[in-house]
Amino acid sequence: MEPRLSLPGVWIPLRQEATIDKMIRPSILPQKICLPLQEKGNQIPLKPLVRPGSPVRKGQQVATPDKKESLPLFSPVWGEVVALEKSVLPWSTEPVDTIIIAPRKDEQLLPITIPKRDFSPQELRSLLFRLGVIDLDLELSGKEPPITLVINGCEVEPYLTSTERLLEEKTKEVVSGIEYLSRAVEAERAILVVSTENRGILEDLRDLIFSKKIELFLFPPRYPLDHPVLIRKVLGISEGKSIILELPKAVDSHEAITFRQPLTEVVVTVTGPALRNPQNIRARIGTMLGELVAQCDGFSIDPGMIIMGGPLRGQVIHTLEVPIMRNSRGFVFLPQRNPFLQTNCVFCGSCIDSCPQGLYPVFICEAVKSRNWGALKGLEPENCIFCGTCSYVCPAHIPHQKYLKKAKERRGS
């Protein structure tokens, strides 16, 4: 069914034509694998289980978490650990310990173990954690039944198409993964949210979920409707009784439970006007971005900007020496760093009209610029979801998010 509500957000050009119809390709065997022991800036680092000189098998656990806020890490190749060294990464202010693996050229197949069919919810949660897919116990923390599980299949960041390709190429696996996840969290409802742009796959989806107790909701490709805060708002569900997961987690869960294999690969979109041959690639975790660029036949022009993630919510990076991680979804290469010059605010109100949270970005920015911290009290910058909509619609090209981040930090201090 399709929600009949006044929907927040704005219409933006998706610019997905370069990869939307390109099937997911396997990555070539990389020259090296780099596995940072800290995948997020605020994450507790993992403990390595290997040392330089250690041989490793594909799927072998190479790092373990001290606490459950982190997930175990596995080698995506057969090879040998050649170093344990510090790496400079975009998501950390300090160098991070990194396992470096030299792959063997002769890859062996992993034995497949068909699991039993009668897993309990606790066994499913434990299995998904041990195989490095997701910590569902952490997701359930603070939640109260009845639980609604939402799988977010919308992709409204410009250029990225990895989720849409998974939905089209792995439809059965998506549905199977939703069933496993629903059982694992003992959900009363399971909802799959997809974009109305996915018309070609909707008939197959409806046929597959007909008897599966999975509801299908269609969202228009309106940015940033794929944000969890807005999904809950549109569906009318509370945060304390719902879990929202991205669609790739459903595919990963299906593969982990069905084949008992750890998470060692992710699908990423490598795209942008600066690339010769943009692709959707199933990449081994730890592969360096430069190797995926080479698989896309390199650059047609030198990129002026490299974005990790989508251009609206992603992070600008300055090197190809960045490893693919389990939360990687795409990289965008643009020919110019900043084609627009910032001018003075004309107080048109576009940022206010477009804000999905009903905030007043123009007044928050003015308060930060003038250091009028008292004015922030009634402006509620702490409710910002950093979607970037205000910056996108601003005719003066003001980087609102920079000021909103300062305002949110000030309110939290």
C-alpha cells in the first residue's frame, strides 16, 4: 500500500542512469586486503587474532570485539598476514591498527553447511552476531514489544544504486532475509519499504510476500524519506517499538544463515562523471578503493571531489587509499570540488520550507555566526538529522550543515 500523507523532503535528480541497469559484478582478486580494527569513529577497537606471518583462510575470524558494540571481522581471502600497522582513515582522528593480508592467487571454495531449520530467536541473533552481520541484541536494547521490523529498500541518494540492484537481482534472498530477521527479533509486523521507482520488480515482490506476512509500502523518491526518523513518521510507528534496517542487511542475513558463511563481501556502487565505466561491484571487505576504480577502467578526467557515500550525506575524502568496509555502499567521483560560490543569504525561506524536521536552518546559522548561543534554545538544532536538504535548496549555496553541526554540539555541551 502507499501512504497517503503530506510527505516531507524535496524532489532531487537521482542521476542513477550510469549504473541503474548494470548488474552486480564480482570484484577481481585484490593485491592486498586492509582490515582496520575500528570501523567507526566512536567504536571500541577490535582485538587482532592473527599476527604477521600467520596464514589465513577465507572466512577465518581475524579480529574479535571486546564488547558487543563491535562485530567480529573475517578474512575475505586465502592468504598470509604480512603486517599489523597503523592506517590513517577518514572516520578516525587517530591512526587505526590495521591487519594487512596478501591474498593467494589460487582461491579455494569454502565448504557450505546447510543449517537446521528450527532456530530459536536467540540462536538466530547469536548466529548473525558471530558471523559479523548484525548485533540484533543491541538493536533490541530499549525496545518494547510488539516490535515492528522495517527493511528500508529506498535509495534516494543521488548516483547510488547498490540497494536497487540487490532488490532486483536478489529478490528471493531479500524476502528470505526479512523472514529470518523477523523471527530473530520476534517482530509482530515486518514491513518492506521500497521506492515507487522500482515498478519493474513490484509484481515479483508482491508474489513472493503474498503468504509471508510481510507488508509492502511504496515511498516516492523524495529526499530524505529514506531516513529512519522520517520512515517512522510516515509509517506512524514509534522508535521504542520498531527496528529499521537497511535492505542489504536482509540479503546478508539470508546468506549467513542459509550457507553459514561470515560476512566478507558487500555490494558498492562506484560511479560519477569522472569515471570511465561506473559499476555496481560485489567487493571483498578490505579491498582498497583504488582497485575498484581500476576495475571501472580508471578515470576519464581527474576527479575534483571524491565522496564516500552519496553526495548529500556522504563524506569527502582525499585519497583512493581507503578500504571497503561492511557499511560501505558507494563512492562518487565528481569532476569539480565546488562548482558553486557561496553568496549572502537572501532570507528566501527555502531551507525552512524544505526541512523535514520543521527546523529554521537560516536562523540557526545566523545564531552560530554571531555566537548568539542563547538564541539556539528555542531553535532546537539537536533535532537536525543532517540530511543536507537545506544546503541543497539554498540559492546562496550556504553550507548549512557546517553551522548546524556546531549548533548541535553547542546544545549538547
